[in-house]
Amino acid sequence: MNIEFWDPHFHIWDISEDTKSGHDSKQLFAPGKKQIYTWHDYEKDVQYKDLSFKHVGGAFIEAMSVCHIKSYDKHYEDYCINETSWASNELNNSHKQYVVIASAPLESPNIKNILSKLANYPHVCGIRQIVNHNPSWPRNVVLGDLLDNDNWINGFSELVNYNFSFELQLNPNQYHKALNIIKDFPDTNVIINHLGTPKLDDIQNKNNWFWESMEAFSQFKNIYMKISMLSYIINDWDDSNFINDAVHRIIDIFGINHCFFASNFPVENNIGWDVNRLLGAYENISKIYDKEDMKKLFSVNAMSAYSVTLSP
């Protein structure tokens, strides 16, 4: 079966000494020992062995919200713009259909100016700012729980003015706070990253509150679920019936039209999940669905969430 794969979560970056992207070599690695991981490197890495999966594009996802953990001023804001500029220029070299999910510190008093600058880049259609707290992803050790920050919530409220979506990467202990915010902004598409970054204990039956939260998220038509980074739960999840069952349950909860698979390259590739293993495992999960639903999970749904139409 030939399946188009529009990848809604991948990174490219430049951590060279003379970086034009502003990326941080202290926080990011060199994929395949390449300090500059380009669009061409990514497209080569995502080419499936027998071409039964045809890669057609995807969403570049920012990495700046794990970088520069000692910078919380205008310098950091400039890094966010630099990343978007560099990634946009890179992706312009490809004939495939890409969008850019930029980084922005929503808590900044300059957020309107930052979003206005980002909106000038035609590829940009959304924002991600990692909010995982306790355990905290790098910058949030200092920033704290942004979902409790009134300035951050005000910044979130500005996204609708630019027709920007938001990539929600958070911990399970933050789900209820996120729901209380999202309910007030029904016109802002929210894409939950990496299945909500649960650990194994979170999705086991004894923690029913995880599944209750998933049910609550699914009630909002502007919320989508990105199925990715399952290695965060179990490294060798392709041998786990438990993970397969959990993904099927997520799809049942959100509905087939609100879920989609993503690569999270080059991160997953760096820990042993090359494209053949990854897409093969996703295909195994999706074999219970018919061909049209498989298309939805591998391309159609993500492209709809990001308002992408393939060129003829």
C-alpha cells in the first residue's frame, strides 16, 4: 500500500559555532555528527526503504524553547525570530509542502511585537512553547509553571489575532490547568504533543485520571492529538501490545479525525528509531483501520489541522 506521510513534528537546526539559527549547542545534539542538520538531511532520513510511504512534507517544530536556559530577555526573543528565519529559508529549498511552528515566549511584555514579526514569515502558522513543569523541561526550571502565569495566558489569548495554532507540550499533572485555559479560546487550534508526554504509570489503569483528562480534552473540537515520542513511555514500544492498545484507546476517545502520527525526527532517529522502524510500527498500529482512515492518520488529519493543501 502506498501511503502519503505528511510529518507534523520534525526539527532541523544549526548548532555550529557561527550558527544563523540561534540554536544552542549546549542543549541540542549533532544528528549523525552534523552540526547543521538541514532540510535535505531530514528528507533523506525520512525516506522509507521501499517507498511504500511517500513523504510529502510536514511541520517544522521549534526547538528554541529548550535552548538558552540562562536567557530570559530580548536576546532570547531575537533567537526565536532567528530560528524562524533560518528554518523558513531552509524549507524554501524543498518542493514539498511545509509549515513552520515558531517559538515565542508568550509571557513576554513584547509578545504582540514578537507575534507580528513571526506572522511576516509565510510558512508560520502556529506557536510552540514547551510548558512541561515538575518535572521541568530546561527553561521552565526558572520560568515555573507557565499555565499559572497571567502574562503567559494573556500571550496565549493573542494567538487568535494571527490565526496561529498552539502546540501544547505539557505533563499530565498540568492537564486540568490547560483545560481551564483552552475552554476560553475555542477559535485557537491546540495540538497536544507526544500523546501528552505521559509516563507508563500515567496510562496504566490504576491512574484513571489520565484517561478522564483525555476524555475531557476530546470534548473540544479545536483540540487534536499528535501520536509521537512513544519511546518516552517505553523505549521499545513496537514490542508492546500495551502501547498499541493505549494508542487505539486514544484514537477512540478523540475520534479518527483528530489524531495523527509524527516522527519527532531527528530525536527519535538518534535513539534507534529510524524511519523504517518507526513508520513500520505506526503501520502495525493502524492495520485495524481501513485505507481511508490510515490516510487520515498519516497525512490528511495533520494537514487539515495545519490548514495545508498539497500543490497539484
